[in-house]
Amino acid sequence: MADIDHEGWFTDPYGIHEARWLSQGTPTKLVRDGGVEGYDDPPEEPPTREPKRIEPQSGDPRSGDLRRADDAERGEPYDPKKAYRAAQDAYNRGPIF
């Protein structure tokens, strides 16, 4: 099962959880059930089934393997033009004190 292509969410090869993160074909402790992520160390015994890749559900890359745990807290993506305008506004207002 140690296949370098096995990187991302797969069905749990131990059959304990809905999904388990595989890194370079090796099951990790990161698991997912009902869309909720958690940790559960892989069992000591060998896997009982062949893992199958779980594809993202939508066109949004954050909905699949590339989604970060803190995405919900991050808000809007960084916009350099918006940051530049905010810096100009702060400068033009002058000292706060």
C-alpha cells in the first residue's frame, strides 16, 4: 500500500472511520467522519481493505484535500490592492493620538 500517489483523503483502510488521510501511502492519525475531522492513531495490525481516493465534492479546491483547518476563520483571501488602500487611508488620517 505504500504508493507515493496515495496522498490525501482516502476511505479508511481499517474500516473504522469514513476517511483517513494518507501521506505517501501511509495511513496517518487524521480521520474524518461526517465532515468532522479528528485524530485516531492507526491500529497496529495491517489494513483490512484497499483505500479509495475521495474526490472533492465541488469545484472549490478548498472543499477537498487543499482545505485548511482554519479556512472558516480566515475570512476573505488577502487582497494587495485593498491592503494598499487601507494603508493609504491610515496614513492620510495622520496620528491617532
